[in-house]
Amino acid sequence: MAQQLTIKQIAELAGVSTGTVDRILHNRGKVSPEAMAAVQEVLSTQSYKYNLHTSAVAFKKTGKSLKLIITIPSSEKGEYWDLIRKGIEKGLNEYGDFDIDTQYRFFDQFSSLSCRTVFEGIAREDCSAVIIATTYAEQTASLCRNLSSRHIPYIFVDGNVHGTNPVASFKADQHSCGRLMARLMDGFTPQGKALALLLPRRAGAQISNNSEIRMASFKAYFTDNGKDRTVLEAQFSTGSHQEAHSEVQAFMQKNPGIGGIAVVTSNSYLVADAVEAAGIKDVVVGGFDVTNGNARCLKAGTLQFLINQHPQQQGFSAVECMLHYVLYRKADGSLSEDLPIGIVFPENLDFWQED
């Protein structure tokens, strides 16, 4: 491994003063375009690691503070978005030596109208940076256009949106998630049985960005591999367990030949509980993410597997990368790659449950 360069070594290689390097690295003071280009050339070809904690001390001396807006769906404890928030809070605590004014702007994940209202409010606020959940593509793109026009950096968690320019995005590859779900379902169910794709019902005309990608990729897997599997689609309510149970059970009664149910969101436990309550046997149910409800069903055997997207790591990485960018105005490309996808069974559940 290459030895990490010091500021003095960078200055010598670039042919500038250490003061010039310090101003570039810490985004303070003016430097000539020639000096900036020389230092950036050294940084792009040599090994240098910014130290956020050391930089925090220097940042505090400027008397400045950061206003960070985080807009994600509201969530019950132990649900998917609570896990992302937990990762965000871990990042804020890790870098607590910065003066950060953190403000959450929550929206209803099952309502594109709620998302639009919250995002329109953010578009009128002044801030240093924004972390955005990309649940609804149209609303996200609109907010990003506003932020870009005001030169406010933003980072995505849980997805990406075409036509935007985030500093980075932290997510699992949704096309891979959909195809992996299809492969697992195809392997765990009899070939003559139909499969079902279930997703929560949402207010407004839009389904979530990720659900749309997963569903399309799930169906494409069978087409691309020449597999003749019937795939049915249905929605269920998240308003109450009773409503969800009634709708899932009615769907299963109407379609008795189903061998597997793929729930394309982290609310998989609602479907698993409904199938169990109806006394339906020999149906494989799979879903996403190690939430409290999903972990309970996996242990009980009513969910057969989960696909995990590392929600806490998404949140933590978003905070770390945003601080890095606000300080240095230089995105770290190594932080913007897709996170690995985990397959969770009862046997390895303890490994995947994040603290």
C-alpha cells in the first residue's frame, strides 16, 4: 500500500507552498487556477486521505456552521427508514466535532403528495446540503433542479434518479435486487406454480422508484431466461394489519395456484402474517431487509428469505461523504458505488442484524 502523503509532500510535488495546499484542501481562501490544477493533479495520482476529524478543528475556528437537511420517510422503530436514520445518527455522532445544525423533514413513504409538499418546502429553505430519499422520482428530480440552481449539494440514499447530479448516492442496485428475488423464487418453488408480486398501495398515481425497478427486473428475469412462469401482481394496504390480511387472503383465495409471493418492499411481514393467519401452506414468501417485523417472521418460518440492502451503512456513508464534500468540494468516488446485497436466511439472521 502506498504511503499517505503529507501536506508538505503534496506542496513539493505540485511546486506550490504548503499554505496553498492547505487552502485548497480546506476550501478556504483564494488560489490561482494554475495552483489548483497542480495540486489536484497530485491528489489524483498520489495517495492522500483527508482527515475529517482534524479538519473539524480548523472548520470550527472559522466560526461557521453547517445546516444539513435530511428528508426521508417517517418510520416506526425497527422499520427500514428507521434503520437508515439510525445510520445517519451514527454518522452525526461519529463526526460530532463539527458544528452541524441537523434538521429532518419527514414525508409519508406511501404518498407522493406528501413527498411533493415536503420537497416544495425544502426548495424554499436555505441550507448547506441536503440528504434525500429518492422514493419518488418525479418529486426528487424537481427538488434537485431547485438545489442545483442554488448551488446546494445533495446526496441520495436508497436510490438514484435519472437526470440529476448528486454528490453521491448510496444504495443497492435495484435491477440486481429484482433479478435476485426472481432467481430465488424460481429455485424455491415448483415450476408449474404461478408467482405473485405484491407491493403496498400508495396514495397518488406513482409507485415508489425502487418498487418499479424491482418489479420490472423480476419479470425480465423469466423472459430473458426463457422461463414460462406466470407472474401476477397485486397491492395491499398498510393502513392496518386487518386490512392487509383481508386483501392478501382475498387475493390468495382468487389465485389458489400460487407457489411463491415476492414482496418488493420491506413490509414483507404484513404479507407473511396474512398467509399464516389464513392457514395457507406450501407458499414461499420472500421480501426485503432485516426489519424487526421481517426478522420475527424469518425466525418463525413464515418468511423464507430476505434480501438486505445495508440501510444503516447507506445512512452513515451519506453523512460522511457529505461532510467530506462540504469541506473539500471534492467528491470521493469510492463512496458512491453500490453497496453489496445480502441474502438472509434464518441460519444467518444474527449476522445480518445491525446493532
